[in-house]
Amino acid sequence: MKKTVLTSLAILCLFLMGLRLSIQTARAEGQAITIDGDPSDWEALGLRPVATDPPYNIESYHDTCADLLECWVYNDTSNLYFMIKVRGGYPSDWDNTAYLITIDADRNENTGNELGWDYSVFSKDAQAFTMVWNEEILDWDKLEDINVAAGSIGHIEFRVSLESMDLSEEIDLVYGTYDDILSEGVNSVTVNHVSVIPEFPSLLILPLFMIATLLATVIYRRKQQT
Ligand SMILES: [Ca+2]
Ligand SMILES: [Ca+2]
Ligand SMILES: [Ca+2]
């Protein structure tokens, strides 16, 4: 009898531990990335830039905010996040500069446009949207408006829904700045082999833990009966 009570208590403890783990994971996910131009959420997740670019490597007649410094990327179960850091006061120079992130979604240069790019993120005037390459008209189609925000020290964050794009587990990216008045690319950085495997959804942890606990109980009881 004593043994059964102890076993039940042990199972209850394990169940509560699973519940706690599930709640903690869900909380952590909820805090992931806020699109506000503040990089502290990226730093809190222990993330680092996937690429950096030297300062002052643009022509002097371009806006300082076209000088790319850092490229960041991160994804959770539902979104792909990008952040770029540019030089100079921001967003005061926003007018002339556009920001582009192009995506080779299958790492295949034979699909998408002539460079193999299948999707792109375009941002200008504090607005942003995604585009998909249309094989039939050989041009970009707008997909949807997305969240974008710029901070005071040159960070610009974007959030793209994973559902809106058909991405392989590894993608290639090009981060670029564009002078919209002179119609010319200013500064760009290529980042290959970016992994976009979705994180394990926290919602599944609790049901899986309950099933495991039930199975353990059944096996234990059967063992006791024999
Ligand atoms: Ca942020
Ligand atoms: Ca640069
Ligand atoms: Ca491609």
C-alpha cells in the first residue's frame, strides 16, 4: 500500500515538473522578438549577427544609413525575423534609402529570378512588404505587408510569417541597401546556409509528457501484478 502511495506521489511530481517546463517554454516563446527597433531581445536570446560589414565602405554621396554594419536572422515556430544595423542617425535619413533582403528559399539558382532568388523583403518609408518571384510574368508579385520598426541607433527589425513562404531547411540570404533616388544598390552582404528549422512547439510538450506518464504508470502496474 505504502509503495503505491509513493509511486503515485512520484508520478504526480513528474507530471507537475512537466507542466512547469511547458509553461516556462511557452513564456520564453512569447518573449521571443519584439519588432520595436531595440536589439536587446536578440541579445537576451544569446543571438549574434550572422554577418558583419565594415563601416564607411560606401560612396560619400549616399545616405549614411545605407552603410550596412550587421545582419541578423532568427526564427521560431511561426516567424522568420531579420534585423539589420546601419550607420548613422535613423530614421531621419529614411527617405532616400530602401532596404532589401532577398531569399533563395531552396538554395537553387535555377528556381526564382536570374540570381535564384525566390522571395524578397522590401522596406522603405517605415513600411515593409514581402514579394515572391512570379515565373510566368518574370517579375515580383507582392505577398503581404509585414511588421518593421527602426530604433534610434540604426537597428531595423522585420517579422515575416513562415506560413507565407515555402522555405527549405536551409536558405541563402542577401541583405542590401538601395539608393532610391539614384536607383543604385549601395552596400550588400551575402549569408549562405541559414538554417530555418522550426523550433519544437511548446504546446506539444505537455500532451507528450502526459502520455509518457500514463504509459509509465501502466507498465509499472503490470509489472506489480506479475
Ligand atoms: Ca526588438
Ligand atoms: Ca558597410
Ligand atoms: Ca531559388
